[in-house]
Amino acid sequence: MRAGFPDFRLGKVLATSFTATLTERHGNAVERIPTPHRLVDWLAVNGLAVDSCTTAQLDLAWELRESIHVAATAAAIQNALPASAVQVINDCSAEGRAAAILTPEGKRQWRLSSASCVEDALSVIAADAISIIAGERDGKLALCASPTCQAAFFDTSQSRTRKWCDMNTCGNRQKKARFNANQRKHPRSAE
């Protein structure tokens, strides 16, 4: 990983992990892929290694990321999907030349075109977004309960009642704030 950049927040769902490259959207936003090289790093970590990335490809990635975020948010609150977001997701999905392959271990892996271009990787992310927004996978889209985050995430917990996009960040922050507020209300008496 490249020094000087915030860590990636990796999850088990590609599309929502991709939207988590911009966090704290309603607070002090943290951009985790601010440069083309950083996008190359994120794609490699997620099994979508590409040779290089241009500024225009980074702009396309940001546009896809925001379109997935808007569409997933709308789906989570059961609103109509914005047509412009759907168009970007569909265009990115159709543009790439990635193929799913089966590994000898029985796992799915993505093979990008011989040029390994960013558009191929983005098509995989867009296809993943389509499968979760369309409700084809076992789980539920939800929004993080953190008022500064509100990220869309894919809840695969048994009860489908998860509150936080990431327990290690948003969940812990909220629980710590509740604990501190409780301590202020009920200070321990001096003994």
C-alpha cells in the first residue's frame, strides 16, 4: 500500500466496499482513492488488478461509485432508483470485457481483458451492484446508523438487523459516544 493515504475499508461485498472508498459523507469526508495510483491499489486488493489508470478513468470510477451509492441508498429506503445513476451503472457494466472463471479450488475469480483496463474492473463492480440492488443475492441493503456516515451496506446477518456499515469504525464510535454520555449523566460518586 502507498504511504500517506487512509486505509481501505474492505468488506465482503465488492460494490459496497467500492462505495466505502469515500467515507463520512455527512461529516468530514475521507477520500480513500484520491489518485489514479490509489485506484490501481484498491482494484488489486479486490482481485481486479489493472496495469494503470488515467485521471479520466479515475473520474469514471468516482462517477460509478457515486451512482452505486445513490442507487443503493434509494433501494435501501425503498425509493425509486434515480435514472441517471441506473444509466451510469448499466453503461459501466456493459462497457467492460471481464469474464467470471472458476478456479481449481471451486471459487469464482474475475479475468479482465488482456489489456487489464480500468473499464473492465469497473464493469465487474457495476455487475455486482446490479445483483445486490436488484435483490438477487441473499441479504438486504441498509444504511449505516451513524449520522456522519449513512453508507449503504449489504446486510447478510441472520436477522438482517445490522446497524453499522463497519462495527470497527462507525459502530464503536457510536457505542463510545453513548457510553460517554451515560457517564456524564450518572457520574460515579466519590468514595
